[in-house]
Amino acid sequence: MRGLDHNRLASAIYGLAGVILFLLLWEFIGRNRVLGSTWPAFTDVVSYLFDPRRNGLFQRASTATLSKAAGGFALGTFLGLVTASGVHVFPLLRPGTDRLSSFLHSVPAIALAPIFLIFVPRDFVGMAIATMNAYFIVYIAATSGLNNSTKSHRDVFTVLGASRLHRLTLLDLPAALPPVVTGLKYAVSAAIVGAIIGEWFGASRGLGVLIVSAMQNYQISLLWAAVLIITVVSLVFYGLGTLAEKFIYRRFT
Amino acid sequence: MLDSTNQTETAIDIEAVSRVFRLNNGKDLTALDRIDLKIKEGEFVALLGPSGCGKSTMLRLVAALDTPSSGSISIEGSDPRDLARDHRLGVAFQDHALLPWLTIRANIGLPYRLAGRKTDDARVASLIELVGLKGFEDSRPSQLSGGMRQRASIARALVLQPDVLLLDEPFGALDAVTRRHMNVELQRIWGENKITTLLVTHSVDEALFLADRVIVMSARPGRIFKEMQIPFARPRAPEVQREARFHELVDELTLALEPEGH
């Protein structure tokens, strides 16, 4: 156990050192204009971001983007789980649904956005793309996870005369939970990316809108500040997902 | 449940059952060759044989996990499938097959949920006590030892008071000492229920100590070539295993298991 703690501490120190090194390098490149004027110093971005006059702006934009991402994540997860359960109970539907999902996923979201624009209000395009991105990851994780149960567990359920519904709810879904949680972890970032791409197509507010407007008006610090918010938020959710994953794997396997 | 006056009635009727597997190379493997076996109500029968003799296949056929290539199996006059569907079958495998995300109590109560019945908490509690897992109700399988998991698995098999109990090497993965101990426990538990039981094992001692009748099978093709009524009275104390008569029977069965010509 002590050896394990030691390893964990060492890897935390290495990780922290890596982050500090990265930020120092960022600062150095920005200060000395090594990569030109479009690479600002880290401290400039941070002071721009935490300027009290812009609090409202960043808050509104973040709330808008994150609620689109959250809505898309929730809806995509729901659709992914329901569809995966459906094709699991009716395997005849599986190959077609697999192919349709892969096809939709292989079309770049940026190409689909204008089509979504025709069907949903401008401010929902982000959520629609976030939904699609989350759906695909959750669907793939769930369809493979639902076949996770071991043969001996399936035998026990057969011998005990379990119905299809019981087999799904009491065996296959719980057995699928670990890979599904891993999928959810990746679906969060995919949903955030989807929301931002969607916002490029005429949303009224959001981090994606800030990015586009900063690019068009050459506001380098604003651009980097928006990207920094997105990165930090994604990393926080990824970290939470990793914690949830650890807990679920310990309990469900 | 049938009343105890019907002790001599046939519970499991296996008639001319064969099971042929088609191998990848296109050849056929006869795992079971025209097996005839009748098991009486409340009888404990052990299927003994070397690995690959088809004894597990036999058990899977009775458990309705597989279907015979020819011949028929009926349990209390109906198809094994009906017995499973009516939740009247109890099974414990070598792999305990407890659900890792449920507590021991929930695992043992699982058959109630699958039968769509309200869990009888008192029954679950009494079985937990019977198999000696009191105090571990809220533990998860991963927190228990191998022997404790097998006991939980046997409790789960018994909880609905099944008409037929099928045991496939339930202690096969345990060490010799734990295994002997578990056999003593199983003998005691079985004595309190007297359920028609089919045990598959390759351990001569286990078969002799637990069963009323031992069926010895030979491999390729799987056939019955010896039957033995076990004379020891019940309940059987562990000391039975040290009697001279026990050792004689062990020798006889061990000899029977030797490949021909030895």
C-alpha cells in the first residue's frame, strides 16, 4: 500500500511539474513574441479573463455554452442508452442502427450544422450538435457494454427463468455501467465541442460566439481567454468523470 | 412441492439422450451417447467422471441450458425449460456467478426478483444463517473468500425451495481443505431440505460423501458404465470419510475411473 501511495505522489508531482513547465513555456513564448503577436503571454490572458469589467460577458457566454452542452449531453446520453437497449433486446435492428450511427458520426459536425440551421432555431444548433456527438459515444459504449455480462451470469439468469426485461435491467445494464461511464467521460468534452461549433452558426451568445467575434476583430486576448475557459471546464469534467469511473469500476466489476 | 409419501416417484427422467457437437473441422464429437438415467424424488445423485466425459453437458441439458441431439429429458413430467420458466430450478456452478454490484443479501434474494415475487426477507435471512454467512449480509462478493462466495451461491440456488438442485463442481475452484469443509456443510444443508439433486464432480470423495447414488461416466463418447448405491446412513458425520468401508468404496470407484487396460 505504501509503495502505491508513493507512486501516486510521484506521478502527481510529475504532473504538476509538467503543467508548470507548460505555463512557463507559454509565458516565455508570449513575452518574447517567439511565435509572433498572435501568441499572448499566459499572464496577459489570465488578467484579461479576470478583469472585473468582463465578468458579466464571460459568465453569460459560459452559461450559454455550458447549458447547450449540458442539454445536448443529457439528451444524447438518453438517446444513446435507449437506442442501445433497444437494439440489444431486438438484435435484428442492431446492424442497421450501427451503420446509421457511424454514418452520422462520420459526417463532420461542421458540415451538418447548416442543415441543422434549417430545422432548429439558431440558438439550438449548438445543442443539436452536442446531442449528436454525445449520442454516438454513449451508443457505442453502451452497445458493447451490454454484451459485457459473463456467460455464467447469463446461465444463472436463464436457469432462474428471468424475463427479457429483468435480464436487461438486472444484468446487462449494470454490467454495461463501467464502459458507459467511460463513454460519458468522453461524451462531456464531445458535447462541449459540439455546442461551440454549433454556436459558430449564428447563435446569439456563447463562448463559440466570442471565439468567432474575437477572430474577426483581432482580439487575441479575448480569443485565448475563451479557449482557456473551455479547456479548464473540459478538464474539470474529465477529472470528475475519472473519479466516477474509478468508483463504478470498483463496485461493478 | 410433492408430499413426502411420494419418495419413490421419478423426478428426473433421462431417456436415450445423446448430444453431438459439430466441431470446427466438420467432424462430430459425441459428448453423450444414449444416456439413460432416472433420478428419484428427493434423491442425491452424483455424476462422476474424468474431464471431458460429458458430465457437465449432461447437467446443462437438465438445466435447459442446452438441448439434446436426440432422446428426451423430463423433469416431473414436463420439459426442463418449463421448470426454469416456473422458477423451480436451483443451480450452483463452479464459477459462483454472484453479481458483483449486489450485496450478499441482494444476491441471495435475486431469484425472488427474477420470479417477480416479493422477496421473503425472513427466508433469505434464515438461508444466510444456514450457510454460515451471518454478519456478511451487506458485503459484496469481492470482499468474501472463495468458500464464502460458493456458500452464497448455494444459498441463492436454494432460496426459492426449488424442486431440483443442480450442482456443477460447486467447490471445484477451492483448495482441498476448504473443499472438504464445504462438503460437510453442504451435506448438513442438504439434509435439512432433501431436494432432488444432481451433482457433477470429478472428486471420488466428494461423490461418496454427498450422494445416495454415484454414476460413473467414461469419456468419448460419454457413457454410463458403473452405478453404485452409497450405503452410509444420513445424516453423515465427517467421520464417515475415515471408515474402512468408505476407503474401500473410494478404491473401487477410483479403479473404475482408471482408463481401460490398467
